[in-house]
Amino acid sequence: MKVLLVIPPNIGRYVVATIPHAGIGYLSAILKRDGHKVELVDMRMHASNNHLFSKIEKFKPDMVGMTTAAIGYKMAYEIIDAIKSRYPKMPVAIGGSYASTVHSRILEDTMINYVVYGEGERTFLELANGKEISQINGIIYRRNGDIMMNPPYPLEQDLDKLPFPDYDIFELDKMLEKRIPIVSTRGCPNRCTFCSIQLVMGHPFRTRSPENVLEELKYWHNRGYNTFEFSDDNFTFNMPRAEKICDLIIDSGMKLKLIFGNGLRADRVNKNLLKKLKKAGTFWIAYSLESADPHSLELLKKDLTLEQLKESVKDTKELGIKTQVNFIVGNPGETWEGFENDLKVAEELDVDQLRFYNMIPYPGTEMFEWVKQNGRFLHQPEDFLNNLNYWGEEPVFETDEFTREERIEAYRMGQQKIMQLFLRRHFGRFLGNIGFQLWKRPFVQKHGMNMATNMWIALKRLRVRQA
């Protein structure tokens, strides 16, 4: 079978294709291993439907498979209906985190044929292999006008059986970064109420062997790549395994640059592990605190303390590893005074980079139910998932203790702190402070940010071409 995979232009918060999409890479590799022909339309690069239709006309696929996240899901809906309107007999299936959150709703809202939920590789493969639809687990479909939902497949336990992701299906030379994502684990045993990953990957923590991870790193290193981003949700949950991966990298003699932008848990690192991460090539680690308030952390089920975060940040900085700490504006139980304390803590941490995100209560999470019981939605999911995001200042909800107006002001203050730190880091304290005073002017923020962003993207692409 010929399968055309599609990434919508607005998956997550992408405005360009920064790096390959790991989920699509895995799906392509599994389909190809079974003899299927696979091609890709990455609409982060080629956003027009005309480009998509041209690809369909040329490739003549037997089926189209899409992915989508919750943020911007209507963009995927529009593409689905555009395909079905032009090619009504073309089977279209969708997977991704949003599909695992809302399940049958996608069938109710669009002309799509199939929704694949949970870990979708096996389900999608059996669909491509032509297995009887009623016998395929993990799929939602229509039968005689009714929507049917088959039970899920058990989670894959032996991740070493999976092929390495097929990133060659992407236009790697046009990516914004010359960087390869590595997914070495699946699932997360932690209970954070705002996280939707359990709806897709489940709570059980499953791992690839250290040797298997090393082989993937070697493969791409031999092809000229030395920068890798571990996209795991909890890479260091099994700390001895994380150390073993570091030991294998060190013993291999490869000179790598490792990024943990998706974050490590501050309670799952220690000095010995951090030293090995540094020696293996780690130069950037993000930690997510979300809130410095113990009550908010308890309501978030974060299972983390400020003291643990401070200790890990201190140890990381002492090793010369660039450090980022993430906060959320609008945590359960948060007040204006609590945010001011977060801002104070952020200043005291003295890290290389900060992030202040707006809380997004994704449907299907405990956080969504908490807002329904303890706050007031200012926007309904259909609105905030398509028109707002955690990078914008408009909050999704408010509480009596922390109102919309206070949250907007808090978010703006958080962004000021981020920009101040960014300019100091890149231009030094003196020039950075001058730049920050200029940035605070409304005219510069209104007219200068797009130009600066476009310049940043152009410089990134030039750097990739030179590399």
C-alpha cells in the first residue's frame, strides 16, 4: 500500500519545521519495514492545500494518515475535509495526542474515516495491511451510521523491537535546526494534573536499552549529526539506566551535544548523574517547577519541592551546563502574591533561561475538571485550543483568587523577565539592559518582534546550510 503521511501546519506552536517529528518518523519506519511505500507532506514547510493536492496527484496514495495536537486541531479538521471533499473515496486516518483525548468527536466533526488512539503504530500498520476493521484494536470508525470504538492495544513493552524513526522522509536540509530528536522512553509514572501524555503513552514507564539508544546516536553521528535532543517525558526516572547511556556515549568517543529541552525532573538527578550527563556532551537542561508555592504543587500532584529544584539547579550550574526553569501562570490555588513569589524565586535562581507559560487545561486531564469545579472558563475548548496558546497573554480561565486582569499582568511581567535575561545573556549586562529598555517600549514590541523573529529564523537556516 502507498501511504501519504501529513503533518498539519499548526501542530503544537510551530511556525516553521524546527526538527523532524518523532511520531511520524516511527510510523513511517514501521510501515516501510512491512513493505509499504510512504511519503510525507510536512505542512509546517508547505502549508498550502495546493501543495498537498499536488502530492496526492503525483504519489496516488491508497490512504492518508495525519497527526495533530490539541492546540490548533481545527487546522487539521480543515485539511481532512478538504481532502475528503476533493477525493471522497480516499481513506483518511488521524492519530496524535488530540485523537487520544477526544476520541470519537473527530468522527462527529469531520468526514474522516478512522481515528487511531493511544500508541498508534500497530493499529495504523494493521489498517494499512488491510486487516478487518472490527479486528483492529485502538481504532474508532463508522459502521452503518454508528460510531464504533474498538478496545485499545496493550502498550508496547519491548521498545527495542521498534525500528529507528525514519527521519529521511523529512527534508532534513530545510529544517531550522541540524538536530535529531531521540525518544528513549515512553510513558510517565508521575501524576501531574495538567499533562495529557498519559492519555497517549500511559503511566507505565517503558524504556529502550542503553545499547539500542547508542546505536541510534551512532547512526546519525556517522551521517554528520552531533546535536541530539532527548524528547522523553522522564528520561532520568530510571537513574542507573540514564547513567549507563552516558557511560556508553563517553566510551564510544563520540563528541555529542545533548539537549534536554523537554525537561528533566529535578528530583530525578543527582551530582553523579549530572557529571556523567556533562561528560557525555549535555549542554542544556530544562527543569519544570511550575510554581514555588507548596499548596499549588500539591494540587498539581507535581511530587516536587522548591528545595529539590534549587539543589538540582545549583548542581547543574556548577558543572557549566546551561539551565532553564519553567513556570506556569494560573496554577491551582495561585494568587497574585503567589505569582510575585514565583518571580522572586525565578530571579534568585539566576539561570540561563526562564519560561512563563499560561496554564492550558487540556480536555481529558484532571486540570480541566479542576477548573470546572473551582474556577471559570473565559474561553471554551473550541476557542482556546485554536485561538489561544500557552505563549499568549490571554488566560483560558480565572478564579476568585487570581482574576483575568491579574493573570494578564502576571504573564506580561514574566515575559519581561524572560526578555531581560535573554538580552543580558546574548549582549552582556550593559548592552542587554539598554536593549531591554528599548524592548519595553510598546512601539518596539508591536513592530519589532516579527522582524526580529524573521531575522532569527533566517540566521538559523543559514547556520544549518553552512553546517
